[in-house]
Amino acid sequence: MGFKFNKEELSGPKPVPPGLYTVKFEQFRPKKSKAGDSINFNAEVSIVGGDQDGKRIFAGLNTKIPSWIQDFFHSFGVPMEDQNGEEPSIPGIFDVDKATFNAEDPTTWKYAGPIVGKTAQWEVGIKTYQGRDSNEPRQFICAIKGDKGECASLYPQIRHARDMASKD
């Protein structure tokens, strides 16, 4: 007995149409970059609501572009730890499972922090790489709000990216 499949179905999921989506943080899938000189956090989120509910989108967050990491956390309404200090850091920890954690191997890192289960607003676009279309974030919509104002008044030095796909 054999099993047959539709060729189009085997090509993988189709990207969602470009637009603004509510997304929920699922996890990071960290690994070293190909050059080995930085970390790719590879954030995974799922769309909440609408026709695309449950579809996954990935955000390539690399330590060489820290402003995108900051923008990512701000989209969930969470500032970086020590946001106004000299060395802001990612909120949360990556060494949740002490039995498997290896500081030198990011694939062993498990994240726990304030964005787990939170939602954000992202503008999502489509990119083509090696002839295949996939989704990518174009803009993380900042959700920082507090008793003393919003992001622009709390952190006037920050300029969030408006089009992450732009080469400018």
C-alpha cells in the first residue's frame, strides 16, 4: 500500500498575506550564527485570531542588531532590563533547564521571562529567498506604556525600526 500526496501540500505552508497581526510569543530557538560570532535567537510566534489563527511566524533576531531585539521586546510591552543603563539586557533567563543548559551551546538554552504567553502587534511582510516565499516581520509595533508615559517620552533616545526589510 502506498501513500500519495498533493505536490503543492508537500511544498510547505504558504505565507500569510502581508498585514498587521496580533501574535503570541511561543519560544526562542537560539543557535550560533554561521560565522559563529553572534547568536540568532530565532523567535517563534503564532498569530492570534482571524483567518490566519495559529499560523507561525519567525523573527530572526541576531545579537549584531540589538535595536531589533529591543524593538521585539517593546512590541510585547516589556522594556529591556536596565533600559536606561549603560548595558540594557534581554529580560528573563535562558538557563531554565540546568540539566541541559550549556552556556557555549545556544541550542540548549530554554527561555523563561516576562514575554512568555504575551501578545504583540506586528506588521508582517513576505520575503523571497532561493525562490521560496516566507513571512518576516516588517515592524514590531511598540506597546510600552506606563504611569509616566509611552515609549517616546520614557526612552527618548530610542528610534524603533519602521521597515526592517529596508536596506537603508
